[in-house]
Amino acid sequence: QADALHGIGWPSWIAWITSVLIVLVEVALANLIIMLVLFGQVQSQIFREVLEERGILAKLKEHHGVDYLFEQNCLRDVGHSIRFLLARLPLLVLTLPLQIVPGAGQVAWVLLNGWLYTWELEAEFLVMFRELYSCNDQWKFVKSQIVGFSTFGGLAMLLELIPFVGPWLFFATNACGAAFLAEEMYRRAAAATELQTVPSGRAASAPKVP
């Protein structure tokens, strides 16, 4: 790859750096396929356990008046991972030409792909939280949070690009981070609901919800 870039007139040092970055991305894509297909259910389990420990699942059950939420299922989680993999791969490949720009290209690549990664991590929560079952309904919510989804997902992807340890270590920690993001979305929605119920005489002095 470095020889090919050098052959079209790129300086040797830029061609070498760019080729190294491209190889890292290619390895990351291979790891992405393996990790999602084989360990997508594990990531979902970590996500739910963090929400359970933080008390969010109990609050959602109370809010919906049910004894259980959308149950975890291994086959469903594998299917979920495969569907999002089929959605993410075309975007990952179409935006690969950005990799020829050292530094800025890699940042742009993860940001453009990050929102879809975050959506994948939060899809199950959107069903429990907002009862958004269809992709169209979830997409409307994702669009309203596109900056936050892109930023979180971009950082998560950058961590997983770290050679050797990235895919194996941060694949799990990103699930924890996604659970904390879900908790933040829940608390903001709860705060907004409480603000709307404040009597009009006190609403003016109440803090604004971001």
C-alpha cells in the first residue's frame, strides 16, 4: 500500500504513515466482524447488568408498570448484531477513502461511523426506554441526538482501533460506557418530565434541562 501511494507521487513518509493507518483500520474491520458475531451477546449482557446495578431497569419497570422488560435472548442478540453489521459495513467501506488523509481522515472516519455504532449499543435500551420498536422510530430519536451519538461512537471506535488490546478490552468497556450514556438519557428525560409538572409559579425559577 505504501508503494502504491508512493507510486502516485506521495512523499515516502506520508505514504508510509497512511499505509500503517489503513492497515490498522483493515484489521479493525476484521475484528469488528468477529467480535460482533461471536460476542455481541456478551456486550448486551454487560450493558444490561450495568443498567441493573445503577437501578435504571427497576425504574423503567416501575414507569411501565411491568414486572419484566424486553428479555435478553442469545439468538435475538446474535440477529441484532448481524443486522447492524450489515448496516455498518457499507458505511465503513464507503468512507474508507478518508483514510488517505493522515490524522484528520481517521477522525472524520470514526465520527461519520460512530453514530451507527452508538445506535447499535443503545437499540435495546430505546425499546425499553421509549418503546421504539421500529427502525424508523428509533432513527427519529437518533437524529435528535446525532452529535452525542457520533461523538460517543467515534471515541468508542478509536479505542477499539488500538492494536492488540483495543478490540478485546474496549469492546467490553464500551458496553459499560453505552450503559452510562443510556442512564444519562433517562435522567434527562426524567428531569424534563418533573420540570413540566412544576406549578407555573415555580417553573420560571427552575433550572433548565440541557
